[in-house]
Amino acid sequence: MLTLEGCKERQRRLRERLSAAGIDAVALADPRDIYYFTGLPLSKFPALLFLETRGSSWLAAHTDQGEAVTGDRIAYEWHKLYTMNPDPMRQLNAAVANRLKGHASVGQVGWQAEAMPRLLADTLAGALGPAAWTPVDDLLAKLQKRKDPDEVDLLRRAARTCLAAYSAAQRAILPGANELDVLAAGQQAAMREAGEVIWHGGDYQCAALGGPARNRRIEAGELYIIDAQSACRGYNSDLCRTFVVGGEPTDLQRSVYDHLTHILTDIPNLVRPGGRATELWRTLDARIRGHARFRDVGLIHHGGHGVGLRPHEAPDINRDREGIFEVGDVFSCEPGAYCDELRFGIRLENTFLITESGVETLSEYPLNLIPGA
């Protein structure tokens, strides 16, 4: 899990940003952001973290168990004899309304435009009477872009689960195998690596750009792109490998694979703090076009993205959206090339951490086109 020390430091930075923006208190309703600041995973139940810029904080959730960096803890009733209540949001709202009785008015309240339910917003407005509401979504995104050491530890762990899935999936990639069985092998290996139940999935379609596994048998000579994601202790991994099904690859398959491998392994030399993500996308596009077959095509999708609490975060390596690299960024990079002659394409993806001394690969793993090679 996230460390309590890390959560305290993140709350300190949050208060610093709120103070600079003239915000007196913030109300957070997205469970991912509550976890980020308190260290308490909240699963599927709604919650609210209320944090005063120059004061205390309190957390309303379905449980008051487990360590959390917060002041008061308020628990609402989530079950009757362990049958879940059908109205957890209304249960939460009642607990919040009770906690706010007699609360002094607040000048400016920060809120999450992407996550705050109308029910909670109305309750907060009625109790606090704020002079202004200020969305804090962008402020939070900027705070979360640079990863702390406890976050990097969880991202490494999530990456290891994906790599374990690749080792198992390779053994299942045989002509005639069902895509669902390949996915099942990957899922089982990811959970065994994690030592607990986690989510693992992603693109498990053979001979396709992407998509979930189908009830379909794979064929010799096809290329199997596995763009896999795992969610481990609240943090995500996103990695990709491509394997040929049965036998030896064609000359074109081998040539394109080697070409993309050279691009991917060169990423640590192409990224620096202050660099522009659009520039990296253009570099990837130009490098892919360096292969004769793709001179007129290039990169047809984004070149990667940040990963963390969310599967896609800043910086986005994109032709059409800018991002600036900085120390502490964790991002994936995924050059790809596709055409019918390849049956159907190759995509390779690793995850990287920008440090003071350079760019570290968090997902070191063999780049082999032939399964088990």
C-alpha cells in the first residue's frame, strides 16, 4: 500500500497548492484521490474526504477500519447482516450532512468536477455556504504527475505482474489455442506474482490491433499483440509484447520486429526533463517510417502515456496534445506498425521512470518474437 509518510507529504503539498490558489477547503469524492492522500483503499463504496487548507480533515466512508492519514473518521452503514444496502451514496450523504451541522461558512471550496455527485455537492453547499466553488481536477493531476517513492514501488510491483503474465501467455500461444485460454494463463500468473486477487486484462486479441480476448482459435503465422494491464494496490501497469504463433516468423515480421525493438530500447536516450512529448511522438513516427514498408504510414496511434492511479495519465505522448517531461514522471512508450502482410501488426511497450540521473526502464524483460525463445 501507499505509506503513511508519503500520504502526509502529499497532503502537505496539496495544502500548499490550495493556499496559493486562495482555496479554503477541498472536498474529494474520487476514491483514487482519497487513497492517494490518505492511504486508505476504498474499493467500490463511495466516500468523501474534506480537508481544510489551514485546519483539520475528516473522512466519511463505509468503514472506519484500517490506517488512514486523516483527522476524524466517520463510517456509514453499508449492509444489513452483510446484505449490501442499495443506497450507499445516500448513506454517505446522511453521514456528511450530520458531520457538517453547525460548520462555519467557508469562503472558497475546491471540488472535483469529474467526480462530485450532485447529492453531495448540494449538501456541502447548504452547510458551508461557500462564496465560490473552484474545480481542482487540474491541480490534482499536476500533483499526481510526479510520482513519490511509495508510488514507484507499487508501479514496479504492477509491472512485475504483467511480465509474469507474458511468461505464462507465451507457453499458451500455440496454433489452435483459444484466445480466452491465453488470457486465463496470463491472469493466473499475474495473480500468483501479486500474491493476491488483482485485475489483469487488456488487448488479448490475436491478429488484431487490439481488443479483449475472444472465443477464437489462433492460427499459425499470425502475430499476437498482448497489450496487457494490471491493477495492483491501486496502481496500474501497461506493457505490450508481440509474439508469432507457431513456427518461424516471416522475413517481414522479423524485420519490423527488430526495427521496433531498436526504437523502444532507445527511449532512455530520447527523453529528458523539459522535453516535449509531441516531439517524442514525431521522433517515433519518423523512426517507424525509416522501415521501407512503413515509409508512407508511420505511427497511427499515440506513442505512450503516463501511468499511475489511472491507466492513462500525463504526460501523453501524442501528436495532438502536448506534455512536458519532468523528473518523477512514470510513462509508457509503445511504438507500433500494422499491415495485412504482417498478420496483423507489432507493438512493443515498456514503462519508464525519469530520475535525476536519467531514464530507468521499470519493465526489463526479453524482447523475443518467438514464444519461449
